[in-house]
Amino acid sequence: MTQSIHARYEAAHDDGRPLLGGHRGNPAEFPENTLGSFRSAIAAGCDLIECDVHLSSDGRLMVIHDHTLERTTDGTGLVRDHTAAELRKLDAGNGERIPLLQEVVELALGKVGLVIEIKQVPIQYPGLEEKLVAMLRQLGAVQECAVVSFYHPSIKLLREMEPSLQLGILEGARPIDPARLLREAGADVYSPHWGAMDPSLVKEIHAAGGAVGVWTVDDEMAVAWCKLCRPDSIFTNRPVEIGAALRSWPVPA
Ligand code: G3P
Ligand code: CA
């Protein structure tokens, strides 16, 4: 069923349970950021899948986490120094290829919300935001996708380009005034590491009209902390196990 990502967040809020997000798909069982990993996360019942995006040397949006190729493929060097055709020849694990973002959008449409992290630090990709918005519009995917980044200037730029796109700022620390960061970037979702979340942060973001999405919730302690803080979405590398834990939560009255 086609559902906007905003509607998914509203329904989860009404239901009293956070959305389940497959971080890089289901990397506990398949090579991260591959179509196999995303398909597996969808089959595991995820509401959202998350992927990481870079630009190839010929300007294609490619789904891979690191700026370098060594950890997840049989290639070497920087992603940005290779054409899409060169990147597509590499083995991204179990014979999988590095996906084009377009393939992941097409896989997600009508099934799950897609959270696209743009990797603009430390290497910058000028023009990435324009290419991304153009692709999402062309595929009719603006309402079913969100874009997040540690590089908040990109989020601010995207807000100016496409007012209806869900946007999120990623944060590793606990700032003094998280709601101010949300407002300054024009973002909808404040997305910290779970250990940088506390109950007052969730209250402050909700009072500012935002949602909280945490990563990467992979163990019992992280789940217990989320149960106490009540974020709106939870991204995990272990969607099968963490999804089962979330479904057993008592729903708040
Ligand atoms: O969704 C946020 C999270 O993915 C950020 O960290 O390094 O896993 O991309 P990283
Ligand atoms: Ca990411």
C-alpha cells in the first residue's frame, strides 16, 4: 500500500510504537546496502529502509556507505574517482552489485518508506542535492522518501528546493538546544545515535513539532533505552530480532 512517509510517522505515533527501520537494509543477514539486504529488510516487516548515497565520477547516485571501496567491495580507492559503470562491475558481497539509488527507490516505492542518507562529509559532492530532488520528482517518490545527513547545510538547501520532502538531521552528540538545530536546518526529524537521546530531548523535539529517529539500536540495552525515551523511529542492523522486541512492547495508554 502506498503511504507517505509523513503518514507512516503519524500512524506510528497513534499506535504508540516506533517505526522499524532497516539500517543499510538487513546487514545482519545480507551484505549491507545491496538489493538483497533491502529486500530482506522489507520481508522482515520494516516500515522504513535506510541507505547511504555517494556520487560516481560521472554524476550517478550510488548506494554505498564508505567514501572508499575496500571494506564492502573488491575494489580500491574512492567512490568518487570511479564511473558508475566501473562501480557496477565490483562485487559488493555474495555477488551483489553496488545499487544505483534509482533501483532502491523503485524497490521501496509502495512497500516501505526510504530514508536516504547523503554522505557530504568529509568529501563534498557539489550538485548532489539537485540530482537527488530531480530523481525523486521524476520517479514520483518525493512523498515516500526522506533525506537525512550529518551535513546540515545540505538539509537546509533541500528544504529550500523541495518544501514537501521529509528531512532529517543526524547528530552524534547531545546538543544544548536540539530543537534549535532542527529549526535552523528546516528539518522534520532529529536523528541522533540512541545513546545521545534522553527523555527530555524527545519532549523538546516533539514540542517543536518534530519527530525523533534513532540509530543503531542493535542490543537489549539500546532497546530498553528506547522503551524509556519513546522515539518515533528506530533504525537497526538486526531488523528481525529488534522488530520482534518492538512488537512485544506494551502500548502506552
Ligand atoms: O541513519 C543514520 C546512520 O546511518 C548514520 O551513521 O555511519 O551508519 O551512516 P552511518
Ligand atoms: Ca547511514
